Amino acid sequence: MKRKFVLIGAVVVVVGALSAGIAIAAGGGDEQPLTGSTLEQATDAALAHTGGGKVVETETGDDGAAYSVEIQLDDGSQVEVNLDENFEVIGSEADDDGPGDEEGPGDDD
């Protein structure tokens, strides 16, 4: 009888862990919009990197970066600039999942 309860407990733990992992993956993690001086510094660094454009989204903790700034360039394309905690550019990439982008085939989420 004790073995049966241990087995049931183990199954409950595994199912809970799997559910939590799926929820985190579906929810996209803990990204939050930037505010205050953090927003200003990240925006300045990202715009300097791209040579201009319009900031359309900012967030913390995306793709291993401390900060991410999504910029729409003058030609309409979008680029995501990733910054470290010192607002140094650690990478950038074309971005096709900006505000208003619908989930679907070809989406990079």
C-alpha cells in the first residue's frame, strides 16, 4: 500500500513539473516592459546601434539578454537589439513578431 502512494506521488510530481514547463514556454517567461532611466538608456543604445528608427517595444530578460529593444527601421523592417546589463549591444536580429503580428506559420515564437 505504501509503495502505491509513493508511485502516485511521483506521478503527480512529474505531471506538475511538465505542466509548469509547458506554461512557462507558452507564456514567454517573465519579460516586462522597460521604464524610467532603464528605458531611456536601452532606447539610446539600440537606436545608436541601428542608426535610427522608431522604438516599438522594449522588454527585460528576452533571449538571454538583460534588455531587448525592438525598432522599426525607416524601410518598415524590424530589428530586435539585445543589450547586456551595461546597455552594451550583445546582438541584434531581424524581428517578425512585432506588435500586432499574428501567431501562425513562419512566426519565430
